[in-house]
Amino acid sequence: MKYELFIALRYLRARRRQAAVSVITAIAVAGITLGVAALVIAQALITGFRADVQDKVLQGTAHLNLLRVDNGGIENYRELAERVRAAPGVSAASATTYAQVLLSAHDRQEYAVLKGVDLNSPGETKEVFSTVIDGDPARLKSAPSNQSSDQSPGRAPEEGTEGIILGKQLAQTMALRVGDVVTAISAHTRLTPAGLQPRPRYTRFRVVGIFSSGLYEYDAKWAYIALSSAQTVKGSGDVAEMIQIKVADIYAVKEIGERVRAIAGRDFAPSDWQELNRPMFAALQLQHRVVYVFFALLIVIAALNIITTLTMMVIEKNRDIAILRAQGSTPRSIRRIFMLQGLVIGLTGAASGLLLGLGLSWMANHYQLISIPGEIYSISHVTLKVDPVDCARVAVLAVIICLLATIYPARSAARLMPVEALRYE
């Protein structure tokens, strides 16, 4: 062991005449520990929140959507979906159509978005099949009977056999269970001698399942029906609104989107999940940076105690420093002694903070301690996701801050003149 490190460790362990120095040293270590632990937990919280939201969003939506540039319908959607599936990086593709309706049942009405599911497409694109918590999604099929009609509000619609899968929150709001019947009211217009007149279309569905995606926005407003049923409700005929695509690598979605566009032609434009959710993920990224800076400032404040500790120690050890200088120690060696003390304090605080942060993160995940309002944040609780790279960055940041805090006291000690220090000894 080099004598500089030996003396630095001895100074940290030795009993001092000034007890305040020991107290301030303990406070500095505790401050670094709490700062590092807080930053580790904050990083894990934001990373986990982002990962949960991203997983829920990708579970309920496509990785890539292919639409016409003019927002028109896709008539050859079956043939186009087959060609898109052959693109490198594409794992599945299917057509879909959305319809905005008013659902009515049990004297309750709720706005909902109906998404058409192509039952002949690969299973990977039928995301609702993996999120159904009650009922049988296989019963989501089109009935041969004509169940849709243009009627006046006072006339009851005929009951059909087509199925619908409701979001969990939507089903609870409308007091619907599997087997109940719900009416979808869609708005249409017709040209009459008096001009355009509203012509509502009433379509009855039987609830065949309830899904829970984990995202409140989807579970409270979305429902799934067969693609042919969605075309009937929307009145678009045998036309799809878009081709939804699943890819093998979600982070290579832009490159895959260019390949899909080359296959589909210039009349089509891809839209990936990053573009559709850009405001949300940009806000999360900004929050991540703000939290990182905030807790880094806490570590800086805690490191200020190191300056106080080492400054008081330099005053206390004037005689020792003078003797070391008289015996041949260089100013560089004296400076290194006090910098090593700050380094030891930083390493101790960083290690303790990492252990504390990891322990608290495990407890929060094990007991699900961090619950949040699902209607606001789309998820009910946050799973802390500890990233080893983030932990390493936090520890290195804490040690660097501690080393920077030693510069002034160490330079003061190195500039001490032996004659001045020993004059009155």
C-alpha cells in the first residue's frame, strides 16, 4: 500500500480531537448515500414507467401502419397485406378499419371506437386475442344474417349474432357482461330533397369477451369486432382503412417502413409507433433528464460536506503535514493524501447508495408500493426497472463529484509551508 493511501485511511479511521470533523464526515457519507440511492430509484422509476407504457401501447396497437396518402380506403387490402408480409423484418400484417360509435345498453350510452379484426390474418396481428380476460375471442365472427338497419330512434333494432369484445373499463361503466347485448349507433347522412339528413345506423352485438390491455385509455374506450362488421357499421363496403404491421425489431421500424413503402407504392405512407406516440415519449425523456439533473444536484450539495470535512482536517493536521513535508513528502503527495480521503468517502457513499437503492427498488416491486391513478397515467402501478448501465453512471458521477470537491482542500494542504506550521510547536 502506498503511504499516501495508508495515511488517508488512517486519518479517516482515527479519533480526532475535534469531534465535529467526524460528524461532518459521517454526514457527507450519508448525504452521498441518500443522493445515489434517490437517483438510482428515480432512474429505475422512470425507466420502468416508460417500459410499462411502451409495452402496453405496443400490445394494443401495431408497430407500423400503412395508409393511403389521400386517406382513402384500401380496396385491394387482402393482396396488399400478402405482399407486405413478404417484406424483410415484417412478422405479420393484416387489414383493419376503425368506426366511432355510440354504444347503448341498460339505459347507458358511452362513446367507443370499434376496431375491425381480420379473422383470417395471422394470430400475431389479432392483439385482442392475447388480452381477453373473460369470454371466448373465437366467437368474434360475422353472422350471415342482416342485422344492420337504418331506423328511427324509436324503433328497436333486430338482434344479431355478431360478437364484440369490450374493454374492461368500458364494460364496467356500461354494466355489461359476457352474453349481454349492446347496440352500436353510428352516424350517417343521406341526400334528400331537403338536403343532407342524419341517418343513424343501429347494429346489435353480443358481448363475447372482455379484454384488459392495462392501458386505461384503451380499456375505457375501445372495443373489437370482426372486420366485416366494422365495414358494415362504417358503411364503407369491402374496403379497409389501413394495414397494420408487426415487425421483428421495434427499434428498426423506420427502416422496415421504407421497405414496406417501396412494396406498396407511392400512394401509401407508413406511420410507425414512435411517430404516433412521439409527444408522450418526448415528455418522458424530458422528465428523465430533469430528474437526473435534480438528483445530481442533491449529490453535489452532499459533496459540499466533503469540502468542509477536508478543510477542517487540514487545519487539524497542520503539524502532521509540516512533519511530512520536512521528511521529504512533496506537495503532490500531500495533495494526493486528501484527495484519496475524498475518493474513499465517495466510493463508500456510492456503494452504500447503490445497495440502498437496489434494496428499495426490490421492495417496491415485490410489494407493488408505487400505485398511480390508471385513468391519468394509463397504468395502475409502476414496476421499477433497474438498468446496470444507469447504476454505473450514477456511481461514477457521485465519485467524480466527490473528487472535484477535494480539489480546494487538497491544494490548500499542499501549499502549507513546514516552517510556518512548526514555528510555534
